[in-house]
Amino acid sequence: MSDAAQPTAAEVRAAAEAVKTALDRHLAAVERRSGEDDPAVYDAFNQLAAAAEAYDELLYDRYDEVTPFEIPGADDSLPPYTGPDEPNALSVLIRRDYAVAEPQRLMAQARRVEAADDEGAGVEASGTVHGALGLLFGEFEADEIASRHKEFGLEEGDSTLWVTAADEAAEPGEWLEAPFEQADPQRVVCRFDVSAVFDDEFDDGLEDDEDDDEAGVGDVEGLEELEADLDTDLDEDDDRDEDGEPVRPEANR
């Protein structure tokens, strides 16, 4: 950032004061909490998060420094639960993404399904990727495809599972035309996400551990040198008698 675009010291100071004010408001809201999911606490939390983020950015732009704050963003957490305390029904919403990594394998599996079909239904379907997908997902449960995706030429992408609470179970056929429109994040009881980004974060941690291991190579080399010195000492000890006294070599006569 250029000097002309940098925030002033006064702007950074004002942002710091805004954080202090937001902290006081958040504490006051917590002290006056009316229940576990008090919206006033939620609002105060968001205001504190926004103030802290703004201060952090200004501090970095002006002084090239950062704060120790780590405020979870909207992508990292769900909004507060507003569903029934004692749900009488629930919905499980699942999304799994796949890439068609091996189309030929996919269509070969679909041909096997066709061959096993006594009635010969869908004889033309296995000749196209979308037809093969329709055959396989019509033949196998989604969970089975998830566990055997490589057999079907598929590569896993991200997936998520939401368990949402409801006051009453839906009437038969009520939501079939638009099954995912009623997904309310504020009624999510729990959710489970799977993504390669989590593996990348784990791998970064492993790389740090490997760096630590490499930093200890010198210690191993030092240990080898110590072992060599001990071997030398043992060789020297071989030239001593039973009492540990050095044995004088006999002079050549």
C-alpha cells in the first residue's frame, strides 16, 4: 500500500477505541443474557468481530503489525440455533460432489448393471456418461457409491451433511418439487463437512513437524561422533590388565 493510501495514526487510534467500546457492549449483553440464544449477545458478538477486524486491518496497513485476535467468520460457524427446543421431526440434508475421473470405467460399470438386468431396460443408457450415472445411482444407494466411488471412476470432492430440526414432520410429497429450498441454517442441529482443504491444513502441520525433524539431524550426527569416541575408548581399554592398569608392551629384544 502506498504512503498516500495508508490510514492515519488517528484512524488507527479510533479503531482501537471502537474495539474497546464493542468489548464493553458485548460484556454488557452477556451479563444481561435472557437465554442461551439471546439475539442481543449474537449482535454484540458480530459488532465486536467487525470492530476487531477493522482495527486489525488498519493496524497492519499503518504499522505492519497484527493482533492476536482470531474471530470466526460466517463461513466458520453457523448462526445461532432458533429451532424448537424439543424437535418432533428432523431432516437430513446431504450434498456430495464428485468428478468423473474415468468415464470409461464409469460406463463399463453401467454396462455390467445392464447385463444383469433380465428385462434389458435402459440398453442404450450405458453409452453416455450421463446415462451411465443415471443407471448407477438408480441401482446403488448413495452411501454405497460413496464408499465405492473409485470403482465407478469417480473422484470425491467436498461433502456436507446437515441435520435440521422441525416442529412437525412434513406431509407426504409436500416438498418434493423443491426439496432444498426450506434448508434453514438457524435450524441446523449439527453439521459435518469433508473437504480437501482440511487435508491441506493437516499436511501443513506435518511439514512443520518434518522441518523440526530435519533441524535435529545435527544431533544425530553428534550422537554418531559420540559413539565413535566410545568405541575408541573401548579399544584403548583393551590394552589394560584385569585391575585396569595399562599393559606395557614388551620391548623388542
